[in-house]
Amino acid sequence: MANIKEVAHHAGVSVASVSRVMAGHTGVSEATRQRVLTAVKALDYRPDLAARRLRSRRTDTIGLIVSDIRNPFFTEVSRAVEDVAYQQQWRVILCNADENPDKEAAYLDLMRDENVSGVILSPTLARLAGFHPADYPFPVVLIDRCERDTTADAVVLDNVNAAYRLAVHLIENGYRRIGCLYGAVSATGHQRQEGYAAAMAAHGLKPQAIAVQATIDQARTAAVNLLQQEPRPEALLASSGLILLGTTEALRETQLRFPEDVALAGFDDLPWTRLVEPAITVIAQPTDDLGRAAIHLLQQRIAQPDQAVRRVVLRGELQVRGSSARRSPIRTGHLLTTA
Amino acid sequence: MANIKEVAHHAGVSVASVSRVMAGHTGVSEATRQRVLTAVKALDYRPDLAARRLRSRRTDTIGLIVSDIRNPFFTEVSRAVEDVAYQQQWRVILCNADENPDKEAAYLDLMRDENVSGVILSPTLARLAGFHPADYPFPVVLIDRCERDTTADAVVLDNVNAAYRLAVHLIENGYRRIGCLYGAVSATGHQRQEGYAAAMAAHGLKPQAIAVQATIDQARTAAVNLLQQEPRPEALLASSGLILLGTTEALRETQLRFPEDVALAGFDDLPWTRLVEPAITVIAQPTDDLGRAAIHLLQQRIAQPDQAVRRVVLRGELQVRGSSARRSPIRTGHLLTTA
DNA sequence: CTGTTAGCGCCTTCAC
DNA sequence: GTGAAGGCGCTAACAG
């Protein structure tokens, strides 16, 4: 591979001119520009990124650390981030913490080694043990999961409110004993449980919330347990797509039908929720907007490190479907009326 | 951040010694080693990767270009690749071609700029227009999709055979008019269609294969069309998880039940295939093994660039479920017998 | 507008 | 076993 020196030689100019042309700087005569471009083409020259990064001390690379890449929610977000980044000539290093705080910490270290310009992170834990964004030499934007008092830019769903609306929807459709399965460790899980509990309290109902690990299998096991209790819950609310999937598996396993035996509602509008019969009532999350907002926030923070901390809160959309149909379907015409 | 010079100064040794210790070279006295390590810890020194890469001309980075990150199949594979890579201190740059050949080409270029050690690629097209692995300065391992005559290392499913077995299963369960929806552009789609056609031919049946774009929406539309033809197919075979999902949506849309009205079978053993009722018969793909095999192949190729081209063929596993139950359920006891 | 030059931080001969 | 020095390819002053 040709280097900048050879290109300069070939074009009959100095390396500085080549560098300037490659960087798109102004203040280069059109004549030189053309000679350089011709030489670049002739030699198939591509600037060496390692050298450029060493010299400029910039990587134009961001780290994206998601807590679980197999969770379709994060897949969608990753895609959005990646899409925007590459369009702007940025690189993305994707890391999957697998809901493991140690892995997460290791990746944050790695990001420091890589000298990334910034990191988008969905923390595995609610309270990040010893993690302070300020400890790292790069800005961090949190996504999806974030305590209210975090001092970092963040893009999150209105978790409490969304869960509140979802619970109220079930209550208004005639359900009273509503159980909630929520992610035990993430801030998101806690906030959604909170919204659920608030809705129950507001209607004088006793909440029954079970903390589970956010995996399909753990959720299924917990749901089966819950469903075998007496009296059985009349409805279940799941705080994430994976938990909802596990809960639905539990209903199959226990041969219970929804909504006749137990109503069902949850988070994440994934394709499969419309495939089961009846389809499942969910809060749809704007994954695309979330990803876009995160990278924009990060880029602005990189450009202006000292601007005020910002927090973007996106609204989840309630999608009412058959799994939460009125308990006593007196007026079916109202089945699709949102609460 | 401290650099190697400061560490050397702090430890009272030369930069060469620090470099040697950091690289784990032998031929350094224990005394020097300890002094260096102490200084490293004291200054929280971390070698600058850009400098190291510039100097050593190695990046210890691989590119992973998947054709569609939203396809759970690729998500799983990515996770496996990433897992193995990071354990061995390699970096992974994940790129999502979004089934767009232009994006794929752009990413391959990018990989060259990044000077990656190698690339794992699932090509978007069956016949890579103008793509020759030899054109790139790094080795390429193909995954999932690959023509038989490709001159690159590859890890693929036994697509023809798997589709053959799936079709035979349907035939043996009494279905005759079996339609096939297969991915139009990928080698995988073609190969699976081929296996299906062979099975049909072997049983004296007329194949009816429809090429579709490998997205949920396109598959649904095509399936609805197919289902409205007269006579209606008795069974449908979908060549990928996304196509299977779209096909299932089509059955919902047209109010047809499976297997009573139309039997159903496809590829990819995703959680949702067990949630719908009845569950769907599929070929399960060993995604984890596929990812692991790919990165191992790549690492061996990097270590020995001139070894013979290798091709790992993995076997898909037929999971028989209710969606393809015998047409005339005479002996229900045989429902779970694989063909 | 253009060229010369001094490093960015590290690895790696080559002497000692 | 250790240190001195050159250079990987590029950018950014600075001088002209």
C-alpha cells in the first residue's frame, strides 16, 4: 500500500498538501488538489488510520456497550446507532456485556485503551457499583437504564409512566389481582415495577411484584410459580420483552389461556406478540429514536464537553390487543379503547 | 495518560525494557521486571493502541459483516464470535450490511482501511458481484451463505440436505401440494429451495417455489398471494426465520389455521416458534457452533495464510412440532416421530 | 498557497 | 540483560 510520501512524490507536491487534500481542508489550489487526487487514484492510496489516530489523538470511534445483544430491543437500538454513526464516518465498537457487570467493567476499560471518543452504555445494574462517568476520559451516554439522579446524559423511556398506563389499562378492563414480573437488577425493571405499584395503589389494589433475572428461562420459572399460587393472579404484567416471552411460555406450559384464565401485558412490541393468539397488549418502545437520540447526544457532548447534562425521555406507546380484553366482555365495542 | 517514556523514567530503566516487559518477552531480569511493573501500576500506564498498531502493523482486530443484524440468527452468531474474540484479546468491529450489497462493499473497504487481521462475512448476495476474497489484503471466512465453488474458508449449514429433510417430513405426513418461500438473493435461500425441489421431485411432486426478499413484510405479502391461489397449497415451507415469521403472519391474516388448513415448517428454532399454537416444525441451526467455527477458521488462516481452503458444514436438526402434524391424523401416536 | 520539519507512542534492531 | 536510536505514516505548526 502506498503511503503519503509516495503519493506526494507521484503528484510532485509535498506530503502536507496531500494531507490537506485528504482531510478536505480549504486553502489548497484547485490545481494541486487535482494532481493529488490523480495520484491518490493511481496509487490506490488510503490514509493509514493507525498513524492518523496516533498523530491526531482522535479515533472518531465510539463504543456501544449493550447489556444483552440477544434482547431484540438492544439489537434494534444497535442498528440505529450503527446506521447513524457510519453515515457520519464514525466507527462503532460493539460490546455485549451479557448482563454481566464484570464484563461491562472490562469493556469500559477496553474503551479507554481504544481511546474512543465516547461511549453509549446500557448499564447492567441499577446502581452502578463504583461506576462514575467522570472516572473515564470519554463522555458516556446512558441508554434504556438509568437512575434518576445519574449525572450523565441519558436517553430513556418514561418507564414509570408507561408501566402505570399499562397497569391502569388492565385495571380498567376489570382485572384486580394483577401480578408483575420485573427485571431484578436493572433500573428499568425497578422503575416499571414502581409505575405498576403506583397504579395498583391508586386503585386500592394490593400489588404482587416478583423480581426475576431478565432471561426467558428465569422468567418462565418465576411465572409458573406465580401461576400456581392460590388464588391465581387474574392478570400478569411483564417488564420487558424477554420476561414477557418467558411468561407467555409459562402460560403455555401450565395450559392456561389468555385472557380467559389470565390476562397478559408487557413491554416491547416484537413481531411475535402479534403472532400468538390472541395478540399481546404491549408498550411499544421507540427503539430507533432511542438509538438516534443517544448518538446525537454523544456527538454534541464530544463537541462541547462542558454543556449541561441532558436527559431525553421518550414516551412508550400502549398497543392494546386481545391478551388484555375486558374481563367480562359486556361491551365488546370498547375492546380496543385505550385507557 | 502516562506514556512509555514516563514509565521508563519512573522505573529508572529504558523504554526498551518497559516495552519488553509489557510484551511479556523473556530476557528481562526479574529485578527490572518488578521495577517496571511497579511503575506501570503507579502511573496507571496503558500502552497506546494506536501507536502499537502503527509500529507493529498489526491490529488484532477482526471485522464481522453480517447481512442483517435484526435477523436473530445473525445476532446469535455475532454473540458467539464476539465472545470468543474478546476472550482472546481480539477486537471485533461489527458491521450490519442490512441486506444491501453496496453497504457490504463499503464495509469491506472500511475493513481495509482499518487494517483488520481478517473478516467474517455473510454475503448479501448469492453471487458476489465482483467480490473476490483475493482482492482484499486480509483473509475472509464466509458464514451461512456461500456458493459451493467459493474459494474461501466457510462455515455453512447443510442447506440442501436440511431443506430436503424438512420437505420429506411434510410429504411423509401426507402433504402433497407444498409451496416454498425462499430468500431470493442469498445462496442459502437458493440452496434450501434446491433441497426442497429435490425432495418434491424424488416423490413425483410438482414444486412451487416463490422467491421473496428476506424480510418479514415481503414474505407476508408473498405468502398471502400464494395462499389465495386455487388450489391452495396444503403446506408451506419457509427458508429462513424471517420468512417463516412473515408466512405465519400471512396465515393469521387470511384466517387460515395450521396444520388444519395449511401445514407449516421452516428454518431457525426461535423462541416464538414454540409460543404459537401449535408450535412450528423447524430446522434448528447451531448458531453458536457456527460462530465459534468461523472465528477459529479465521484465526488459523491468519496464522497460516497458505493452508488449504476449508469448509465446515454443520448439520441442522429437525424439530418436529404440531404445525406439520399428519394430514389425516390416524395414528396420533406417531405425531412426534421424525421422518 | 505550499513545503519543511518535528514529533504522536511504540517496537526493534543494534551495540554494549 | 540493557540502552540508544531510528522510524512506522501521518498531522500541524511554522516559515516562506
